[in-house]
Amino acid sequence: MIGKTLGGRYSITRRLGGGGFSDTYLAVDKQLPKTPSCVVKRLKAPQAADSLILKTVRRLFDAEAASLYELGRRNNQIPRLLAHFEEDKEFYLVQEFIEGKDLGHELVRGQKFPEEWVIALLEDILHVLEYVHQEGVIHRDIKPRNLIRRVEDNKIVLIDFGAVKQISTQIVSAKSQGDTTATIAVGTPGYMPNEQQGGKPRFSSDIYAVGMIAIQALTGLSPQELQDDSKTGEVIWREHAQVKRRLGDIIDKMVRTHFKDRYRSVEEVLADLQILQGPTLRDWNWLTATVVDPSKKTVSKTGNQGVQRVLSSRWAAVGATLAVGLASYGYWVQSTSNLTTTAQTVPGVIAPSAQRFALANTLALHTGPVSAIATSSDGETFVSGSEDKTIKVWNLRTGDLLRTLSGHDAEVVSVAISQDGQLLASGSRDNTVKLWDLQSGELIRTLDHPDWIQSVAFSPDGQMLAAGDRDQTVFVWNVSTGKLLCNFMGHTGEIQSVAISSDGRLLASGSQDKTIRVWDLQTEKRVHILAQHAEAVESVAFSPDGQTLISGGADKTLIWDLETGRVRRTLSDQSGLVRSLTISPDGQTLISSHQDNTIKLWDIHTGQPLRTLSGHLDSVSSVAVSPDGQTLVSGSRDNAIKIWEAQ
């Protein structure tokens, strides 16, 4: 590779390192003045990759490159992505070269650093990690070699995100197992906790890694040299360091064996470090104190990219104590990137931990856009329908492909799983609904139809199956016999979505005629015509208690009171067409997928947006939630499925 020119401009000068997943090289950009240095990372793909494998890696590679580009563009402690390209069936990332040495040159064996140095290091790393986590990204491989101390300002720069390695694991898995994906751990032994070794990284997995680096700095020992407590599994390290109890407690909480015992967010760690330090003589600014009511949920505006966040009750109480004594006076406080400048009460905003999801897996085995997703009631399985005419059944916990169902002659646009988890229904543009045995994959029955099927839904007892079609009609069948029970007419446009309430009494249909119609399945009478949309209604969903209906379209999302038929709340933003809606099992959170490639989470009761999940490269067609509310599954026109885990 030395001396080779890639992409017509990047001339390789030397190898920087490599491993099982990728090789990294130093290069110069021959097309820019002064030929500046850059870093080129080559992704290792199977040598004899077939066209399907290459198509899969291209999608994954493009998605991760887009994520890296956004991260580096908005934070100067992450290298900027300069280019990404494919050449001779190999894949390359070109990133900004950071002049400096990695932290491994400082954390040498036997060198113990003082507390003040370690606290400063923790804050520097954690402020970068805070931003990364706010973007919904888990680094997965934080270790001294992936932390560079930049020469120009002495700041820590975070490099070598593990997501690129995750691409390689999926490629290798797909190559070796055919139509199957496997969960492979990405990370470095000693710095990754148990859940990450099991292929299920969380935000707190990164916090664990940073905590282990702090222990290394305090003890002068690498993680591999430390013992674990035989009873608790916790790291034994304090006997090797001189550390005050409060800092030791913070680090202990960062590296707890079980993720549930760790800090849930970087913000919590920073808040405790802030309290630990007290006022210092660094970077003072003049601020006016603001009274904070610790009994209320309080949001702070911070200097870190203007992000608003919810303070922990512990930190809010400290702020209130300070403010009460100093409300009428100016007060000198320390300025940091996490500095609280104003505080305000925002009704209904919930803690970030309750709304935070991270991308856990990307599955790219469909060869066409993914149109539909459904999860089983036991939380073990999910299914996907695609324009490639197939349905795939997956293990929700591992992401393993269990089976592929074929039989439709056109795009599969909707799927549903019965409440007992025994039956799968699929609707297609081949004018059929098919019923399958979910466990065996056997086709049970085909229900012919006069036109395209757009949406299918089971009743809670599994006895009825509803389908909406392009011919403006909703059909309802008896599942056991396949007999048509009734049909509902009245729409003047294609029916885009159908849903049945949790008590099995009501059926709702959303249409291109801009209305929602609500029907009583027992009396077969129309209950409501809901007509407040200005554009086509793309998706409808009932709340778990059956009291509320939510509809989404190109114009807005509406929350309806089913008793009165009136709009309770309107959710409007600039995210474009709503493609699908689902509601968390506790009825507190609305999840919507959008044509602008995003997924949004909303507080149903206040209408406040909680979080936006990005990562898909095309419109997100469908999103589903697991029964415990801890996992989201999304399918997109980029042919990919993404699994998001609550943190």
C-alpha cells in the first residue's frame, strides 16, 4: 500500500496500525495546496464477496460514513470525515489527521497520576462523549490508543469509532452464514463490560471504558492486571491507588459490573464531578443566580452546543441551595462547557434516561426497501416485510435471522402478529393477504382480494383480521375459517392504515381522502368521521387504554379523544410525511417514523418532542416497539432494519 494513490488523490505514506477489521494509513492529499496529511482507513471485506454481500456492505458503509461526518462536523474533538469511497471492491474512509500522541504514551505502567489530573482528564473525555451520546451513537471502543492529546490545544480527541468495525462483523457473518446475521462483540478486552462482550453495548458501556481509563491513571496498572472480586465481580483497584473516597465512589459507579448499577448518562457523571470539585480559580465568568425549585423538573441551557437537558434532582437541589442564598447578588462561578447559565421549568419534560435510545444493530439482508415491521407480544421475535416480496422472521434479542417466507408475487407492504404469537398476517400488492404459522413458517391460508392491500391488523383475541385496500374498503375476516365477516365502505381515497383498539371493539382506518373513520366492530356501525387533516392520513394507532387515537400524515400528527371525536392535541414539526406511528406499551410515548429518514419520540400528554433518532439513509417506512418498551425496530427504504435499545 505504501506509495499507492487512492481515490485519485490520497497518496499513502506509511501504515499507522490495523487489526482484524481494518487497516489505517497516513496519507497526503495531493489535490490540496501544501498536500496536507490525512488518515485513510481501509475496511477489510471478504475477498470473494458476492454481489449481495457487496450491496450489503455499501449500505452499511454509507450509513456509518454519514454518521461519522455529522459527528466530526459539529464537534472539533472528533476528527472530520473528509471522504469515503469504494475502490476495487474495497472501502475507504478518509479523516482529518490529528497531530498529537495517543493517551497510551502518558498512561505508562507504574506511573500514577494525581486526582486533579485524573479529574481533568475525565471531564475532557466525558464532554466529548456527552455530545456523541446526544447524537444517539455508542463509541464501543474507548481506550487510551483511541484518545489523542492534540498538540495545538492539549485537548483530547476521540477517534476510531467501533461502528466501522461493526460493519465488518456483519459482513463476515453474512459471508460465513449465508442468510443469517450474528451478534459479534466489538471492543477491547479490559475496557468493555460484560454486556458489550455479549454484543449488546449501551451508553453506559462507554462510561465503563472511561472509568477503567481513570483507574489506569490512578493505579499505574492496565485493566488486565487488576483482579475482580470473586463474589461481586467488581473491579478491585482502590488498594493500588491513593484516592479520596468521593472520587473513588464516582469511578466505582462508572465501572459497576452490571449496567443497571452504573451511571445512566454522561450528564450524571459530570454533575457528580462538578459537585466534587467545588469552585476553582479557572475561567471565571460573571453570572446572575437563578432560583431553582428542586421539586420541579428543571432544564438547563448549557454551553455545549446549546443543548437543553434535564438536571438530576440531586444537582437541582444544589442549585436551589446556592440560588436561595445568592438570588439578589452577582456571583462568581466556574465556567465549563457544561455550565448552567439559566434554568427554567418545562412542564412534562421527562429525564433523558427515559427517552434515550441507542442504535444496537443494523440488519441488511433484504434486497429491497423494508415496508413493514411488527413485534411479537412475548418480545422474542419481530418480522419484516419488504418490496423484495419476502417476509423475514428475526430474533429480537440477538438480531439473528430465523427464517425467510416467500410466496407473495409483489411487494409486501404490511405485516401483523397475533396477540398469542402464533399467527403472522402479510398484506401485499399482489391483491392477497396471507396467514402464516409464525413458529414453523408454514402458509396456512391465502385470502384473495380485489385490489392492493395497504394495511393489515389482528383483533386482540386473534379471531378477526382487518385489511385496508386501494379500493377504499376495509375487509374483516374470521381468522379460523377465512370467511369474510363484513366490510366497511365510505372512504373516497385509498386506505393507508387500519388499527383495532385493545378491547377489540373499535376499528380505525386512515385514508388518502384526508379523513379517519372509526367503526364499531360489534354493531358494524360508523362511530366517527374525523376530518382535521389537510393531507392524506398515512397511519393510525390506538392508545393501549383505547381512549385515544393518533393519526399522522403529511401535514401533522393529531391526538384524538375517542369519546368526543375532537382533537386533544396537534403535533407539528418540519420532519415531513409521517410514515408510521406506534405507542409505547405504557401509553406515555408516541413513536413516529418520517420521510426525512428520522424517528421521533413524543410525550403524548404534553406533545413535547423527546428525541430524534437518525441513521437511516432513506425514508423510514415503519417502526415498532417491544412489549417492554425497551427496544425499537425500524425499517426503511434504504433496505435496512435498525434495532434501537433504551439506555
